Amino acid sequence: MITVLVVDDHELVRTGICRMLEDQTDIQVIGQAESGEDAIAMVRLHHPHVVLLDVNMPGIGGVETTRRLLQTAPDTKVLAVSGLAEEPYPSLLLKAGAKGYITKGAPISEMVRAINKVMQGGKYFSADIAEQLASSYLSDTQNSPFDALSEREMQVAMMVVNCISAQEISDKLFVSVKTVNTYRYRIFEKLNIDSDVKLTHLAIRFGLIKP
């Protein structure tokens, strides 16, 4: 029996995944967590074989959660399940130690296939994710300036380029507006830019968003 922990900050998503998996005779969901911090605590307690992990969560995000989970339980397989299909997220999760990355909305058959694949020691990526990883690997070797950003700074940067206000970012990440503005300042400083417009242009140039 493969034991699975489902981690997502949206209860509706967690419930949906659990319901999709409940008819699988060889897979058992042993718990749910709504944050990276909760996930780490539950992994210590239950030692699941596989963690189905959202990428963009309040608190510590998916990349840092993956690192800490694997420090806590090196044998646990992390499988990212996210609506964020664009680079650099798949590459960041892969570097952190995730064994696979599938998009939200994937059919149950693909999720089960991914779980079984990582349990067999392999890796699994949805077709669109695999294509992006291949394109990233084959593209110009020039380093992206976004590599200099921390995971939280990347979260804030992506929200800014998607026209999410400082107050909305504050609400989503459970930090003050002042903290959000501090992140923006650090992002601008690291990327050598001085406006949201330039941040958006840079994100388009390096393939983080589509024009």
C-alpha cells in the first residue's frame, strides 16, 4: 500500500484530490496539510511514501518545503501538483529534490501513474512540464537574473507581474504591506530595475510569463 500526504492551502483542492484517490486499492491518503510547515510536521509523524505538494503556498513555499521534507525524510518522494506550469518553477522543484511535477487538472489516471512511477524510483512530468524543461535545457545557456531571487521574492515578483496589488499580495502571503514593499525593493535591486513595467518586460524576456 502506497501512503500519500496531500498538501495544498486550498481545502477544496485537497478534498478533490483525496476523493480522486479514494477508489485506488493500492493508494491510501493518510493525511492532509494546508501549509509547508504542517506538511513537515505530518511527515515526521506519519512517514508517507509520497507527498503531493502544491507549489505556491503561504508561509514557506513548495521549493523550501521540498528541501526541508527531504532533510526530514530522505526516502519520501515529493510530487508537485501545481497550476504553475511555467518555468522556473519546475526546474526549482526538480533541483530541490522533487521526483515529479504534474499540473492541477490532470486526470486521476495520470496522477496514479505519476505516484507509481516515483515509487518505482523514476521521475514523472506532465507533457507540458516536460516540454518546458526540455526547452529550458536546450535554450541559451545565459543565466536568468531571476536565479538571484529567493523563493519568496520569486513569489512576489510573479504576483506583481500578474498585476496583483500590494494589499492582495499581503493578504495571500500573510505578511504586511510594508513587508511586500520590502520584497519589491529587494527584487528591483537584484534585477537592476526600477519599476513594475521593467519587471514585467524582464519576466517576458526570460520566459516567465507570456507577452
